[in-house]
Amino acid sequence: MAVLSYNEITLKKVIVFNDEPCIVISSHVFRKQKRKPVNNTKLKSLVSGRLIENTFHVNEVAEEADLDTWNITFVYRKGNEYVFHITGKPAERFNLSADLVGDQGQFIKDRSELSALVYNDNIIGVKIPIKIELKVTETVDASKGNTSGNALKEAIVETGAKVMVPMFINQGDIIAVNTEDGNYSERVEKA
């Protein structure tokens, strides 16, 4: 495990802070008047999701978190639980809560292969692709003359998620959805 000095605690590094893995979301090293330099950081806990502001001084160090990645396969969702198994080992099933998977979980298709972020043999997060292609299973047809401009309508995709799409999107079309904000990205294939 690497030990980072105060000025090596930079953006996107994952450190152990208060016994939990935290990702550095901002870091600013500076010197006030004639004092020693400090590093003002904002950390996000990968376990609880809470934001922490901390100042690291010259003589302070942080331990870089030892994270593993497991390949997992999504099986199905049941209420607030997502059921997965270790890829290639269908018998090794486990459940993850909707809170842990996050809002992006509504866009995961059955049998999707994903990566799980693991800390001390506990899954602390699931990496979901930023863009996922999904088939539109339900939407209203656009009325004549209302297919241009910025007009949007609601569509339901194959995972059951609701997405606002342009009027020209029809049932059976395959669209790309940005999983980070839940917005329509583009039409991939016309039905």
C-alpha cells in the first residue's frame, strides 16, 4: 500500500480517511503568507457517499486505498435489491441494495457484465457504463407536424426506466441513454 505525502493527495486518488475509502474530488495546494504549504481537499466517501472537507498539512500523509475490481453479472432486480453473480460463477449469487448501485441501476439490462469496486472484500460500488443502448418498449406516437424542434415525450425502455425522448423516437427504436443524468443521447437504430 502506497503512502502519499500531503501534496500527492490529488484529484481522483482514492485514499483511506477515517477508516473508509474516499475519492479526492478536489485538491488545492497553497501557502498562506509565511506559513508552510497546505493541501485543501474535498473527499467523497465511497461507502457512505458523504462529502468531507479536510486540510492536509506538510507533515501529514494518507494511505492510498487498496481497491480491487471484480467482474460481476447482473441477474435481475427485485424491489430495492439487485441480484448479481460473480461472472462465470452463476452459483455465487449475492444481493446489492439500490442505494449502493445508485440511480444508474435502472438502466442495467439483464445479463450485463459490470465491474464491482471492492474494498476489504466488501463491494462498495458498481461501475456502470456512461452510455447504454436500450430498446424503446413503450411511447406515444408523435402527432403530425410535431416531430421537430425541442418537443419531448416520455418513453419506457426495456429495463422499465422512463426517459424523455424527442418526438421522432418510436416504439422499437434503440436509443443511447446517458446513465449519469438519465437523459436521451441519440437514436442508434430505427425500428
